[in-house]
Amino acid sequence: MTCAHVLDLIDAGPFAVHPAGHLAAARAHALECATCGPALAMMRQVEGGLRALGDHLPAPDLRTALLAR
């Protein structure tokens, strides 16, 4: 596993689907890598911040207002 592979996985974010073995190898690399470790930690902070925002639903009349324009 190279830094390029791991950083690509980090950039893909939590919505990307990858084989468990591939993700385990990436995590193992990140634990020992001075470049990938901080990048993974930063992504986890960003994900946590996004989760803390919660789900926001658009106003019920948004569709009507957009279609009217």
C-alpha cells in the first residue's frame, strides 16, 4: 500500500465502498505513515463535524418555489 493509494481512499470519503481487506491495509499504513496518519486524523475530524451538524431537511415549499422561478 502506497501513500497515493491511502490518500485516494481518504479523499473518497466515507461513502466509497471498498473491500474490507483493502481498508485494513490502508489503516495499517496510515498508523505508521507520517503523511497518511495526519490526513486520516483530519478526515475523521471533518466527518465528526459533519455528523454534528445533523440532518437538515429543506423547507416543504422549496420545490414549489424553485419550479415557480
